[in-house]
Amino acid sequence: MLRMNCLIPMLVLLAPLLLSACQPVLEPMATSVPTPPPAPSPMPSPTPSPVPSPRPSLTPAPAPSPTATPSPVAKVEMQLKKDEITSQALAGNLLGDPNVRTFYVLLPPSYDISDSRYPVVYVLPWGDGDPSANAWGFKTAAEELLRTGKSKEMIVVVPDGTNKLRASHFRSSPTIGDYETYITRELVDYVDTHYRTLPTRDSRGLTGCSNGGDATMRLAFKYPSVYSVAVVSGGVYDETPESNKPLLEELATFTALPKDVDEVVRLTYSRHLIPWFIQVAAGTSSRPDKPPLYLDMPFRIVDEHAEIVPEISAQIVAHDSAHEARRYAQQPLRLHGILILHALYDNLNPTELVRGFDQLLTELGIEHEYVELEAGHCDLPWEYSSLTFMADHLVFEQP
């Protein structure tokens, strides 16, 4: 375990701003890629937290061996492409969401001029699960790190995790569809078949922030035969509603439950955590006989007062990252690297819960690195940290 607070070099802070002045040029492709959209706020949409300046950074990981150190290059251009997959795992979901999904692929600069194979980093998107913003964020980070010789060439894949409730959280149920199979099997098989990857767990990593961070930690523990490295940030990992103070504050003024999908979506614009737990309940407490939401509501109104439904809360908690960690500890296969980043000014993920998760991993004997930063929700260099950590822990050679 590693816990630290330190300062970001100003170069890292300014690099994304300098790069934003340059219009990216994409390689020709069958499907055009839209111009970069403004980065959406991760959902739940936090109120921006003040971040002190200068911002802190991570203490650099141990330097790789000299023979593995990449060299800086004058110009770097990652190819950003869109691809499409038809998922059998998502077909027939009760919400009626499509099973044909677009995803983004970032290919390294040497991809078209070599026959090399590359590790793959899968990025589970934040917010409503739309992959576009995180795809552009990783393009900027990857190009800067390669240009300065601080990373290595990797393929980056950002899948679609949206649904009609605004976020699937990459759960699995009859209500939303089997997102776990879609992500861990179907998408991985498609990418390994259609791109020059190193198709082993040792060369495959998973990362995400906010909703993507929670899902990354949970799936990494649940599927260590698929991924070997995980970098997470902006998640709470212990989803016990009764211990979540920001949620309890929202419930104190909550007086009416949403009755349909549209009302859940509208609720996301005024509340952060209440709709988040309803979305999670769609993946953990499915009820095919209860249209139109097809779920057991995790909250109830009693005497014009909102309260948590204990039995539904228990179903949610049974599938969170903390419980997956306990199951992971009981089997022999281990991840090669786990990095947990936590922003101390995150108004959605209580520090005491995240520190408790860090302590749980230590007690379970699960090796990991834990870093706290003075920043707000996903307002930290998590894309850069993810790629550098992956470069140090993934396998870059053929087995």
C-alpha cells in the first residue's frame, strides 16, 4: 500500500492546455469521428470543487529498466477510430436499449507501419457511459506521454455503457442486459480478433473514473482471468447506502419516488446519488414483473420522508467492489497492479468510505497502491496516471 500527497510539476498541469490548441488530425476511416465534444461532467454531476494551486500529483512509480525506457519523439498522433459491435448479451433487455453499440479505439502511432502487437487498456467511461469524452481525454494524454517518453505504445478501447436510465454501471440483469458479458467477453473477443493485440490477461488493463471507476474495480476483482491491471479513481467502492452521508443528506429532502424512466432521468438533473442508486438497483434488484422500471426501488416514502429499503440495500451491497474483493481474496489468481486514486475534495465519494476500502484491501492481503490528492471529483490527472501505471505493469512482449 502507498499513500502520499505531493505536488504536480507545472509541465504536467499545462501540457493538456497547450495540446488543446492543436486540432487533431484523424486517419481516414469508414465512419467519421465527430469533432471533440465539450467534456461532460461525470454523472452523478458534481458541483465543481475548488482545487488548490499548484495541484498535487503522484509520486512517480519505480523507474522501469533502462532497456524498457521509451524515447521522446518530436510528433505523435494516435489514430482515433469508431467501431461497432453487436452484443448478444445486451439483446432483449427489458428497458429496450439497443444491442448494437459503438466504441472508440485509439491506435498507437506505429500501428500502420509495423506488424507489432500491443497491450490493450479498456476505459470504462464516466457519467452516463457515453464513450466520446473519455476517448478524447485519453488521446490527449497518450500523445503527450509518448511525445515526452513517459509511456509506451498501447491500444486504448472505450466502450458504450449508456442506457435509458442514463447509466448502466456495467451491471447485469434482465432489466438492463448483461453488460458484464458484453464488456469482459464479447468486446474483448472482438478487439482481439479485429486488432493486433497481445491477447492475454497479462497485456490487458482496465481503468475508469467516477461511475467508470466503481465498475472498473468491481470487474477487475471479478474477472482477474481477463484483466491483470486496474487503475481506479472517483469511486466509492463500498456502496452501503446507510454509510453514505451525501446520500443521506439528499434523502432528507426527498419526498416522491420516480414512477417511470423519464422521471428517473429528470431526477439526475436535481440529485446526484438518489438516481445513482436507482440505476444500480436496475442491475442488482431486477423485477421483470414490475414495469415500467422493472426493478425494486431502493428507497421508500414513509410519512413524507424518504428512507432506505434494507433488503434492497443488501442486494446492492452484495455486488459492490468491497464484497468482490473478499471473493477475489479467496481465489489464487492475482492482478499484477492496482492503483486507487482518491480526490480529497470529492463531494460524492466520502473519504472515510474510500479509506475504509483501502484498509479492507490491506487486511485481505491484496497488494495495491492508494494515493490521495487535493482535487475534486475526477479533477485529477487520472488519464495520465492510468497510462503510466499500465506502462509499468502490463506485458509488452509476445508470450
